Amino acid sequence: MCGVDEVGRGPLAGPVYASAVIFPDFEIEQVNDSKKLSAKKRENIFEILQKNNAIYSIGTATVEEIDKINILNATKLAMTRAIENLNLKPDLILVDGNFAPNFDIKCQNIIKGDSISYSIACASIIAKVLRDKFMCSLHEKFSCYDFINNKGYGTQKHIEAIKKFGPCIYHRKSFLKKILI
């Protein structure tokens, strides 16, 4: 069994990340929906998953893909890539939410799955930690957008920076139409 979840559908900048996690054969008490955990707890859980050799993979969709095919299709693309990147093929895929790509493997959608399914919650945490790290890595080159604090989300400071400096190559042009009027 494999859990799949994504992060980064709503931000103004950066790729969307999806993670696929084969159900770990060990339990971590604090595992929950990544949005309900502090950054520190997410990072600690991610470390435990890595130390215990959890089987997982990541798939992403770029800003260019998001702008070309829309965020929903880009999310499905990232999920498909995450499944394709797994070293072990699951018999069943549990996907957070009410949509999923067309996999050639049996798939079940679970609304609020990151709060219900252990493997989906693990996928949520892994995707969130790795996307956040990526966004923080952009801060050095694009510090005016404050990516280290907003991770690409539309905070007031981030929107003001876009208006002042214009978008950078990591901004989703299709998400900025109302901001850049």
C-alpha cells in the first residue's frame, strides 16, 4: 500500500511537490497532516523516516508546467512522477483528496486522507519538508521575496515585493494576474 499527497498548490512561487510513501512498517506517534505540525516536528519525523529506510519518492511539476497545464493537472503530473519514481510498485495507492491521476494501479481517494491515513500523512510530511527546503534555498538568490519565511505563499510582504521588483523565474505567472494589474 502506498500513500500519496502533494504540497504547494496555493503558493505564488515554486514547484508543486508530491510524495509517494510505501506504508512504513514502523510507527511514529506524532505523524499527522503536515499542516498541523510545526516545521521542527515535520523535520524530526522526516529524519526518523530516513533513518528507518522508509520507501518513498518525490515527484514535482515546475512553474512552467503549472503555468502551461494549470495547477490541478500539474499536481496530477507531480503525483504520477512520484509513483513512477518508487523503487517498489504498490498494489494499492491511497491519494489524499477527491482527485487522482489515472494510475494503472488500483487507487482510492480519501478526503482529508492526511489526517486519516498514516502513509498519506507521511507523504504529506516528506513533500512539505522537501518543498520548504527548496524554497529556502531560493532565498539566497532572491532574498527580496522573503522565500525563507513565506515559502512562496502570498503573504503581504511577498506581494509587495512582487509589485516592487516584478516576478522572478520561480513565480507562477498564471497566479500573478490580479497582483500585476
